[in-house]
Amino acid sequence: RLVEAATISDAVALAASHAPDLLIVDAPERAVVVALPQVRAIVIVDDVPRDAQDAGSRLRLLARPFSAEGLVVEVRWLLG
């Protein structure tokens, strides 16, 4: 099931009632990842910094432009 939120506060409220398995977040809304640290997330960014830390099994950075196949790879990696 897909649930969409337009703002960080909406995302946090929806997460409380829907218990998401995964967030897909645009870079300007990256703060939602901080607000929901227990939820796995893909953050869409313009560029992945060379010194980006591996966030382990919870967070992936996906650089624009990306393909549907690239997104699916990241989703599968996070959800196993």
C-alpha cells in the first residue's frame, strides 16, 4: 500500500497510523528521515557525496536521474 505525504508533519502523522516499511523521500524533505529514524528510507538526491557514509541497512541515497530499475534495486536491498 502506498501512502503519500506532502509535508514532514504529515509524514510523521501518517507513519504513526500506518507503520510504513519504507520511506521514499526527496532531498529537501530529508528531515522526515530524522523524524522517523526507525523506518528504512531511500533519499533522492542530486548527487551522492564522495564521502557519504554507509548508513547500514536503514538508509540509501539514490542520485537523480535514476531509472525505475534503479529504484527497484534500492527497494529490494532495503526490504530484502
